[in-house]
Amino acid sequence: MQVSIACTEQNLRSRSSEDRLCGPRPGPGGGNGGLVGVGHGNPPGGGGSGPKARAAVVPRPPGPAGALRESTGRGTGMKYRNLGKSGLRVSCLGLGTWVTFGSQISDETAEDVLTVAYEHGVNLFDTAEVYAAGKAERTLGNILKSKGWRAETERGLSRKHIIEGLRGSLERLQLGYVDIVFANRSDPNSPMEEIVRAMTYVINQGLALYWGTSRWGAAEIMEAYSMARQFNLIPPVCEQAEHHLFQREKVEMQLPELYHKIGVGSVTWSPLACGLITSKYDGRVPDTCRVTIKGYQWHKDKVQSEDGKKQQAKVMDLLPIAHQLGCTVAQLAIAWCLRSEGVSSVLLGVSSAEQLVEHLGALQVLNQLTPQTVMEIDGLLGNKPHPKK
């Protein structure tokens, strides 16, 4: 199972008052620091006893049709968007823990990275039970517990694994619930109705607030939505998909249609193609990069393949544009991902706090990406997807 933790607007009070979001304010009663609902009764839709949610967000007037509503943290400059058409607000740059936490970096470095992310307004942290055999979740959970932010072995999407897997994740994370649980990869061995009913169950039990899909096809997402509507169940609110300069079709052609039709947003990952879009390779493989990690020979083979070399050459072609904008190629690539329609958040994977600070600088580049600049990038890449006739 894959989970994300989001610190919602009314629970940012542990930071300075200047760092709260510009936009809708929480109603009377507010909430403490940490993630909404922890230790304060059940989340919306949850079962069991306990007080109801203590704060309500005043809705803003609807924005332009098809546009993601956005607000900015005063102290950090971080932008927050709705997750699809749900009410959950997430930072437009999130932090993923794949490869790094519990494996590539020490717990001390992980704490530095998480602290920098939090102080810069990041409120979306992504992990999974398979990352470093559960160590990534334990590392993240220990840090969240020590900071006071709040913030099973079976595979597949059977009802048994969805429920037991999520409970196992919650135990390792030392949390009562997560904001969103993802069904990572579709499962042809589990009926869609069973998957949707199980996700509805964990939400009604208060183990999660929303659910989404990861690496699902558009037809599968639509089937889940139709199943939910047919049986009065809870539909997914977002899809998690790979998206970068060399992986474009799904996020740019398929998911925007789902966003407009059924409100499914996107959380994307690997904006730098596992480090390929950084200009650090340049025909060679540095000793400190992730392709040298045990189990990542597939990525090394990809980097050294003919296609990989061609992609590295295109990355070098982007350097003049990056220099013109006063940024790095990595910042340019991340900002390019953020400009895609329907994208709620882009997950970053870093191995140091310094690297995270650099990547967060993509927010300043985003406003400089004019249609003319995007067209210039498309011309250099030569891979812009087009609707199929």
C-alpha cells in the first residue's frame, strides 16, 4: 500500500502565524498543530464514537472553469492546491521517500530533509510499505512523532490486503489515519467492486479520508468511478502517475479528460526521471548517484542505452533555456511538470537537504514559463503528444 500524509490548512498553527495559507480560513474552534483529526474524534465519514470535526473551511468563490484553486503560504511562498476536485489541500510540491528514506540516506539526513520540507511549506509526504522493506515508513513515522507535527505483506488489492495493509502502515507510521490511501497498480485478480467497497470501508472506518489510484489506466479509473456511483460508494479523487520531460502521454492527454469529467486530479512522481534530467550524467555515471545502488541496475542500463544517451543530449540542449531563466535544468524540469493541467502536486525525491532547497526553487521558475518558453522546450524535445484521431 502507498500512503500520503497532508497537513491541512487549519492545522498549520505550529508554524508562525505569517506562514498560514492565504485564502479560506478555518471556522470557529480551529485545530492544533499536526494533521487534522488526530486525537480529536473521527474524520468525516468515520465510524465509532467521538466528537465531530471541530473546524470547517469557508469555501471560496469558484474559480475559472477547469482551473485548480490555488493559495500561497505567506511565510514560505509554497502554493497549495485542491487534490483533484476534493476538499483536501496539498502543497504543489510534495516529498517522496522512495529509494532515500531508510536506505540511501541516514536517519539524521532524513530528519534534515523533512525539516527543510516542512519549514518551506511542504505538507504532502509520500511513502509505501515496500520502500526499504518498511524502514522508510518507520523512519518517517519516528521523525513525525519526535517533531510533534503529526503530520500486509500480501500483495494485490483484495479487501483483505487493503484493510490489513493499511492498518499495518498506520502502525508503522504511528498514526490513527492517513489523509489519502493509494491503490498502487491495478489488480486484475480483484473485482473492481471489491476494491471500491474496500476503499469505502476503510474511509468509513476512519482509517483514511480519501483514496486514489497509482499507475492505473484511464479506463480502470473510469470503471472505479462508475462502480462507486452505481453502488453509492466513494470514488477515487486522484491518480498518481509518472511524469517528466520524456514521459508525457498519460498526464498530458488522458488525465486532463478525467479531471474535467469526474474530478480526478493528479499527483505525479519522478519529475527528473530518476535523476537523468539533471545534467549530472553527461555521458558518465557518477559513483554517488542512485543508479549505483543495489537493485537499480535497470536504471543504469536505461541511462547507458541509446535512448538514454539521446535523452541526456536533449537535457544538455535545455541548458541555454535554464541559464536564460536563471535556474538549473532540474528546477526547469520540475516547474515544467507543475504547469500541466490537473496536477495537484509533484513528488520530489532528494538525498540531501541542499538538493531539496534547490528543487523547491522551481516555484520561482514556474511563473517564468511563458507559452513561448514552453513551445521552445517542446521544439527541443520533439515529443509533444497529440490527440489520436
